[in-house]
Amino acid sequence: MVELIRDTVFEHFLELVLGRKISSHPEDEDPSMWKQYLRPGDAGYLMYHGYTAEGVPNEQQELRDRRNWSQNTSETLVGDERRKQAENMDPEKGRDVHVIDWYGDNDQENPMNWSRLKKSLVTSQICLLTAAVYVGSSIYTPGIDQIMVEFGVSEVKATLGLSLFIAGYGTVEVSTLTAAGPMIWAPMSEVPRIGRNPIYIGTLIAFVVLQLPVALAPNFATLLCFRFITGFVGSPVLATGGASIGDIFSAKKKGYGVAMWGIAAECSPVLAPIVGGFAAQAEGWKYTIWELMILSGVTLILVIFFLPETSTPNILYRRARRLRKLSGNDNLKSGSEILAEQMTWGDVALAAAIRPFTLNFQEPIVFVLNLYSALIYGFLYVWFESFPLVFRGIYHFNLGEEGLAFLGILVTCCVMVPPFFWYLHKYIEPQCNEKGELQPEKRLPSAMVGAFAVPICFFWFGWSARPSVHWIMPIIGSGFFQIGLLLLVNSTLNYLGDSYSKVTASVLAGNGFMRCVFGASFPLFATAMYTNLGIAWASSTLAFLSIAFIPVPFVLYKYGERLRGMSKYAQKDF
């Protein structure tokens, strides 16, 4: 039982209340054991300056090395600020610092060495946390008609409740600066003193509590305001969930965990109308918000009790802090702590504001894949708006039955998981090198297949949705979208994670930002597009646009390695 709550928020709370430790650490038994695993060669000085204290280089070389260190430490600092940080470093600083690292390859506090059961438990919680937030977007849609009547607003205005929630977990306007929810939370989770859990737990508490003013909103403006805020505070896991998965799985096994996380993100907006449709029909639109509050509340309880910290920099930072307390030696520090000491909170804020945008708009690979996944995500929400027109307008389903029309997508998702995992095991794993690393381009063949499935879905759905054709046909056609979504999203996330392993959270934050911008804006014109063009041609328009992006995975498969070679952020050697 102690192992289940080890390093969770609940354990830390019990230790605070009881005034004693619940679980022990290796250094509690032997505070000097760190000496057995000390990095050789004046490690502290090396961490600071990039060379050992012996044979200090000449002044010109020293300045160049300091600048190189500065670039590696905070690549988002720019111009004079970066040079100032490098030139102000003390040459004597770091001579006596000892870098605290893992206690060998089998250190059980290293998330990579956790048991399969614990990794599965952590992955399940990250998936549940992701689902609890993503459900919040489309669970609102079954109640749009009732919201129009209650507040006396048009359909476009009522749809803003969906768009602003998505915009909230994608973007927030602060004065004249535009920052993204994920782009704020993701870099913060990479700060050694913070880690991932405080961000997850703190924002989830706010997410649960703020459902109250949404459900009890006295007017439409209040409803929209709090839909936006709840989306914003729910955003961390959407950006850093993949990074948390990467914390605990080797590159060889990461594909399975990222696939499960991606499936949770993909299926949640589909599951929401199924659950929310009958609730809105029986109890009204407010009951869909109560359902969301219950789901996120249960998730909050589970992650408080059972979700351990997975961030390696944070775990080693706390280890170094314990060792300093036990030994009285203030020169025991983790590597990430040493690097972070050279950055002020202003630098951290600058990194949070700039790094994701820099990666998103200056890295061709990141921009193209983020744009592609954002279009697919936007198409998803546009397409969802056609379901009432098709299944209520053409086939005369009621509100609850309309939700059941999404089962075609959900069932396809469940059917696709086993063969996709078989593909990972049979073809992806054998191509990994001895370190378990995989050349990112080898992730893309599945995306090549998925790229064709998306337009097939739109053509099938659009041209089969007519009174003379049975309602099962558009439902069957909808399943192809899930095939494309599963293959494209998982290939994209893994490709970005493998290519930019040192800045994964920031890269995924940019991905989340792009998806949310498109997902928030596209539903606003969806109904007008389907009404004016008709079901068939509106769906065909989406199909033609998706066809234009089919070459993307093929081009990256051929030229991706060359593009990575020109990047200062991407990993090049595999």
C-alpha cells in the first residue's frame, strides 16, 4: 500500500500532518551512498562551465564555452540577455559542487525503472485526466438548443460555449500579449523545483470548482466567461501528458503509452455526446455540466492519492535537497538544479512565453506537423456540427439517439487498438537501436496510411447521408475518421517526441496551441457551411482539404532527417 502512494500528493500531505516520513529513501539508510555514484572529473565545475577545473582554457575559449553553456541551458533567452548571463558567470563557482544523480542503472526511484504495474497505473491516470478535460468540450453541445432558448441567443452565440472552452485550453489573452494555456503550464512543469504534479493537481482543483458557476450561471455572459476559464485551467495535461508518459517509458516502449494517451484524447470528445445527449434530453443542459464536475472530481481524488511525480529533474532536485539536509553539505546539487540556478524567475517566464512559439514557428517539422494535426482537429469539430443535421434532420433521431450515432467512431477506436499495438511490437520495436532509440522517420509509415483514411471518411459520410440510404452507412463511414486520427496523431506525437526529446513538453504545448486555435474557430462557421453547401459538398470540402496534406508524412519520411540536421533543437544521432 505504501508503494501505491509513494511520492504522491497524498503522501506529502500525510508527512506534513504527521510530521514523519511515510516511505523511506536509499539515502535515509546511508547518507553517504551518493559518493559511490558521483560523476568523475570535477562534475560540478563541468556542469557549470563545460570543462573540468584542470587545464582551464584561455580567455577566448572560456568565453565561448560559457556562451555554449548558456545556449544549452536556456535556448529561448535572446540577444543581450543570453550574453549577459554567460559573461557574468563566476569562474570559481562550481569547483566544489557535487552533482547528484541516479544510484546506478537500477535505481528504483528512476521512473524508467518502475514496475510495469506502476507504469500502467500512472498511464491510466494520465489518460483519465486527459479524458476528463477533453470531455468538457463536446459534452456541452447536446444542450445548445436548450441554452438558446434559456438565454435567448442565436445558435452561433450558443456555440461560443464550445469554442471558448477550446480556446481556454489553447489560448488566453493577457493585456496585449497572447499566451497559450499549454504554453504557460508546460514549461513550468519542466522547472526542477515545481515538477508536474503541482501543476496537474492545482489546476484540476480549479477545474472542478469552477464548474459550479458554469452550471449556475445567471446569464449568458457568465456562462461564456467561466467556460473559457475552465478550459484554461484544464489545459496542463493536454500539453504535458505526453511528456509524463515519456518520463516513465523508454523510447522503445514509449509508443504504447503515447498511443493510449492519444486514444484517450481522441475518444473523449466522441464519448461526451453519447453521455451528454441522454442527460440533456432528460434533465436539461445543466446536467451535462454536473456530469463533467463528477467525472473531474473523481479523477481529482484518484490523482491526489495515486499519481506520483514523474519529472526526473524534480525527483533529483528533491533528492539533492534531502542529502543537503542529512549531510549538512550545501554543495550537493542535482544537475538540473545547477542549470536552473543561472536562471531567474524572469528568465523562466521568458522561456515559457517564447520557447513554444519559437519551436512552433521556426522549426519546419514542428510547424507542418502541428498545422496538419490542427486541421484534423478543426475538421473533427466542424464535422461534429453536421451530426444533428444528419441524424436529427434526415433520420429523425431524438437527442439521446443522436449521441449514439458517435458509436461508430468509438467502436472503431476500440477495434483499432490491438492491431496498432501489434504493429508497434512487430515492426517498430525491432528497429530500435541498442539504447532503445528509434529514428523518428520510422514512425511515419502508419501516418501515410492514416492520411488516406480521413478523406475517405468525409466522402463516405457526406454522400451516404440521405433519406434513401440507411442511417448505418454514414455511421460506418465515420469510423474511417478514427482510423486516420489514431494513426496520424500517434505517429505525429511520437515523431515530435523522438525528434525533440529535450524540449518535448514545449513542442507538445505548441501542438496543443495550434489544435485549440483551429478547434475553437472552426465550429463557428460549421453550421453555416453545412447549411449553404449541403451535407455532401460540405463534407467533400473537408475531404479535398485533407487530400492536400496527404504528402506531408511522405515528404518528412524522405527529408525529415535532413531537416533535423539543420535544427539546433532536434536530436540528430540515433
